[in-house]
Amino acid sequence: MSRTGSILTLNAGSSSVKFALFDAGRDLHQSMRGEIESLSSVPHFHAVDDQGRVLIERRWEKADNASYPHVIEELLTFIESHLGKGGLAAVGHRIVHGGEAYSAPVKLTPKTIDAIEALTPLDPLHLPLNVAPIRAVAEARPKLTQVACFDTAFHHTIPKVAHSYAIPRELSDKGLRAYGFHGLSYEYIAGQLKELAPDLAVGRVIIAHLGAGASLCALRNGQSIATTMGFSALDGLMMATRSGIIDPGVLLYLGRHGYNFKQIEDLLYHKSGLLGVSGISGDVRDLLASDKPEAREALDLFAYRLAWEIGALISALGGLDGLVFTAGIGEHSAEIRADVCARLAWLGLRLDAWANKAHAGVISLGESAVAVRVIPTNEEAMIAHHTLGLLQKG
Ligand SMILES: Nc1ncnc2c1ncn2[C@@H]1O[C@H](COP(=O)(O)OP(=O)(O)O)[C@@H](O)[C@H]1O
Ligand SMILES: CC(=O)OP(=O)(O)O
Ligand SMILES: [Mg+2]
């Protein structure tokens, strides 16, 4: 069954709600994207159409007006005034954590919303933020179909040995294991790779999703077999403000020396990573522009950690055929890509310096033992695709 109408995607984070609108009747053409940012300070609502033309640009006076029900009502009213034929067919959400239960997208019913909310102990920071807009949409437009797409779902193919921690069994049985995140991005890139380079797509590939949150995924034949994020989105790579992998002994030390739970959480999520090491910024652009030695040190550590974790995943894969860079840093920073690739020269990886500077799709030389590509990610398109898939199933 084909479908007309539009699909709205929502990606609700700690300080913003990103949204996009897709036309189901036009092969899921993206007709609009936008964001409501700074929810906790001075909320800012902006959206552009598929030509980059500004459709709305507005600031609320204060955060009190930005409670989820209010924000969602404003957003839906705005979207409904920009719809083509067929109206709004459904809303698809990015849900960061689906626990062990969800290995595929689901239609949201009162029962599934409760079940997702019940996973909150696994991710108390993100899940409440993801569930709030679902409840707000259900309240505002009770008849509208809603779909949940999980960031963890793509990693359900990871074998047990690669997602287990060496802790007592009774704790593992309670769900203390690695789950992995950024799954919608990895699924999108795996699909793109299948079209762009089918031979490579069936091989051993590492995707580097390098945004403010960053992780790696090892794929064999298009399926995830290992990833650097674990139980939480803190593990693995150094990030904009998150620490990445750290000796748990450091946390014990801090706990013993006056840090309380909240302070440790804040330290690991918001004060570490590029920001913590540089003392300047968590944004790679600011650090590249700075001549302070601390900025260089932060970028060096970022690239060192990246090459180090790539080494670990190569061992899980038993070799490497392809490396794909994606997300904000991966798509835009030729410097970071060059630095990481230089550290991987021992693999026989040879970067094409010109192609890299030009942000070309293929940035390795023909003689390189590892093909290196840059593929822009699109988590929203993946959410729209899954949402339409569930609508078509009825
Ligand atoms: N031109 C650029 N050069 C280097 N880094 C960039 C550039 N553009 C964006 N970035 C980086 O991308 C990051 C954001 O990536 P993005 O994938 O949008 O993150 P998220 O979705 O996790 O917020 C920024 O923190 C910034 O460091
Ligand atoms: C899971 C995660 O880290 O998400 P984000 O990159 O959006 O912060
Ligand atoms: Mg992101």
C-alpha cells in the first residue's frame, strides 16, 4: 500500500528538539527541517524549507513558555499550516534507549509508551526527554499515529561476548551490559554504503559517527558486531563534553574525595572531553582556530583515542576493508580525518590528501589497503523510513 501525507520526525535532546518533515507521496522527500533550541533558557524556534529558505524564526521570552506541551502544540500548529495534500500521517521519534526488548521500531500505544518509560532506570538522562514529546503529541492529537525508533536497535546483532561486562552474573542478568547507540545513523550509513559500494558493504567496515556525541560501529556484512558506546553513551571515544572510556578507579577516587553522584555525572557528561581537556570549547572548529597548546592537546587526544578504538574494532572484525566518516566532525573536519588516517598508515591505509580537503565521497588512494569514505548521515530520514514502513503495515 502506498501512502500520501507527511511524516514529522522528532529528535528530542537535553536542550533542543530537532524536527524534519517528509512527504510520503514524494518518496519521503524532506520538505522542511528545524529546531527548537535552548529550551531551558531563551527558546529559539527556527525552520527552513528544502531550499534553505527561512520559514520561521522566533524566540520565546522565557523558558516558562517552553514546557513540552506548549512547545509541541506550537510545533504541531506550525507544521499543520505548512502541509501539502494528505495532512500529517504520523510522527516518528528517535528514542535513545530501547533496552533488550526493542530490536525494531514500534507503533506507540498507551502500553508501549508505558513500557518505554519503564526503561528509564537504564537511561535516566535521555529517556524522560524522549518520552515527554510523545506524551505531549498523544495529548494534543490523540488520533495521530506515533512511532518509536530506537538508537540501540541496530546493535541487537552484536554477539554476547562483545556486549558483556566482566561483572557478577546477577548484575548482567539485570541488564548491565553494553547496548550501543547512534544506531539510526549506522543503519542509514549501512544502507547508503550498500548503494554506493556494494562490494565494500558486505565486507569489514568501521563507521565513525563523530558528532557532539561520538562512537564507532564495526560492521560485518552490513550488521553491527561491536560498538564503542556501552551501557551508556559515555563509553568509548572522547566527545565534545563527555569523557569516553575512563578507568572506573578514577570515579571511585572522586567518590571517596568529596564528589557526590550528581557532580560525577555532570563531570562525565558535561565537563569532560574536548571541553574539559582544552578548557576552551567542545567544538572542534573553535579548537582548530585556537593557537593555545591546550587546544592542540585536546585534538591530539581525540585523534589518538579514535585511532586506538579503531584498533580494538579491527581486532573484533579480524581486519578492515573500509572506514566511513560521518556526522558533524566526520563530515566536515578534513584535519581530524587526516590525523586519524595518518595514525592508521600501518594498515596500509593511504589517504588522498586532495580528496580529503575537498570533502569528496572517497578520500583514499586507489592503492590504499582500506577504502576510506565520507558519507553524510541522516537520522531523520531513517526515522521517516521506519515510520512509513509501520504505517504501510497498517
Ligand atoms: N566545519 C567543521 N569543522 C569541524 N568540526 C565541525 C564542523 N562543523 C561541525 N563540526 C563539529 O560537529 C559537531 C556537531 O556534530 P553533529 O553531528 O551535528 O552533533 P550532534 O547531532 O551530536 O549535536 C560540533 O560540535 C562541531 O565540533
Ligand atoms: C547517544 C548519543 O550520544 O546521542 P547524541 O550524539 O545525539 O548526543
Ligand atoms: Mg547527533
